Amino acid sequence: MNLLAIETATETCSVALSIDGEVAELYEHAPRQHAELLLPWVKRLLAEAEIGFAALDAIAFSRGPGSFTSLRIGIGVVQGLAW
């Protein structure tokens, strides 16, 4: 299974990619920088794994608890990627 996971509920932003059980991740304690980090990190992990969006079986996100703005950023990015 190929899974992309995004975490924005806290001040630490993270993106993880699991390809058949092998996990690559990027994370940083970056208050208020989630919007700038997420998409470049997703692109980087997919490029390093040499796969495209079509190869993903699922996209996951953290749903909190956390600040409303942080959750909206994560949900919006996942919704856009799934589209």
C-alpha cells in the first residue's frame, strides 16, 4: 500500500510517505509555516520515491486536536491533492 500522511494539527509540520511499508518523512517544528512547507515536501517525497500521485492508494491527515487554522490547512491540502 502507498500512503501519504500529513500532520498540521500542532506547531510541528510533517509529511510522511509509506511505500509498501518503507517510510520516508519530513518534519520540522515550524509554527505558522505549514502552508509554505506542505506542498514542496509532498513533491519532494514523491520525487525521491519516483512515484506520482496516481500511485497513491490513500492520503491521510491528522484531525486534531489543534488550532482551527492549522487543521484547515491540512484538510485543504489533502482535499486538493485528492481532487
